[in-house]
Amino acid sequence: MRYDVKLQIEYEYQGTSDHARNLLHLLPAEIPDRQRISASLLTVDPVPQERRDLFDFYGNLVTFIAFHEPVDRISLSLVARAERLLQPPGLEFSPALSALPREIAEVRRIDGTAPHHFLGPSPRVSPNADMTAFARGLVTPDMPVLEAVRGIGEALHREMTFDPEATEVDTPATEAFAARHGVCQDFSHIMIACLRSLGIPAGYVSGFLRTIPPEGEERLEGADAMHAWVRAWCGAEAGWLEFDPTNNISAGMDHITVAVGRDYGDVAPVKGVIRTAGEQETSHCVDVIPLPA
């Protein structure tokens, strides 16, 4: 499935800034046998005095920008053409939960794809007794890891209510879980915490999701948004499985990956520092447009 992706992020500052630095995770990823990027362009207006495109530890394409002259607005514009490739059905084989630690220990690489980096606490995902109890109540030691991952994702979908007014970008996962309300970021952080509490390596995926309007209604421009889902390492044979707990589905042809990391902090679309005064206004607009076959 091929898509044209368009994204526009605007920042306006009440006080002119004399210095700003940002890291951007906005360019869709090229993933062998899974996702192909035929074109992509990220434009920054005004043009920053510094710009570098590089890969981070996890293999994500990161754009670094810095402004050393006064700015009162920053505009980020992305246009890309992405193709999600159909995945052949796998063997659906994974070890029992009790056998997973041995398979993790047998992995000898330590690059950004190694499961070891996704087992322990990360800045936005910490151990929590309530989430651990919730996860342990859904599994048994002899349960296959694939079944456990899907079962926890499905259970969270049943328990949680999607509510864009319930949380902010910095709301702790523990607070969203206690309220059982949140957005895709919260669903994903909670699922990651649950999986790690069982010894299942789990990480965060940032990207775009094609949305389909209700029957009889036209698709609205800018109605799509950046999305988040979960990846879990299910053993040497199965590898990484991606699951979207917000929508209770495995990530597939409608999910376009931008970046992967331990949690949102590793893959935030825009993060950095700016020196200014007064208020800030932000707008965010995304279009994911399917193309004819």
C-alpha cells in the first residue's frame, strides 16, 4: 500500500527567541522488506543556521537544527511517499514466557536492535505494582510470548478509554492507567510497562496511521495525526511483533513507521530548547493519503 504523507507543524512565540536547538524525528524510516520510502523532504522555515541529518543509536533518522539569529516562529513541513509492503504469514512460533530469558541471554549483539535495551526502566516507563499485577493476571508461565503480547494489548483496549482531553504529553503512564483514560501515547507506555514487568522486551513506535472516515463521509484534510504503538521481542524465531493497543490490532498496512525507541522520549517528533519569553502557540496537521495501486 502506497501513501503520500504530509505534515505541518507551526510554532509561534510571543517573545522573539535569540537561540533555539531541536532534534526532529519526522522523516519516515526505510525498513527492509517492510517499508519503502521513495521520496521525503523536510523543510524548516526560516532556514536554520545549522542543520544535520544523522542516525541515532536505534537506527532512526534524526534531523538536528539550530537557530543563532532571532526568530518568532518556526515552521516544519514534511512531504513523503511511503509504501508498506505486505508481510507473508509467519510461523507464529514463540517460546513460553518461562523460556524467554534464556533466548534473550543467547542474543550476542548489543546494537540498537538488541532486546536487552528494552527490558529495564526508561525515563517515561517505570515499574508499577498495579500494572504488574494487571499483566500477571493475564498470563501463565507456559503461555507463548506472542499470545501474551496480544492478550495484554487486547485487555488494555478493553480496559482503557481513548480520551484526548484526559492527559497531556508529560502525563505519567501510572496516572493514565489509574484513570483508565488516555491517548495512544498512554496506551503504548502502559502496554510497554506491562510487558517489561513480565520480562518481555518492549519499545515504543512513532509514526503515522491512515484513518478511514465513517461510511458516506468524505475524508477531512489534516484530520490524521501522528500515532504510537508498541513493539515487543517475542523470541529468536518470531523477532519483533508490533501491536497497536489503541485500536486493538497488529500494526500493518495502515501503519507508517517513523522511529522506534524505549519510550516517547527517544522518538519525540520535536524536542529541544528555546530561549524566549511569553506564551507559545502550536498547530499540528497531518494528512495520510492512500494512492491507487
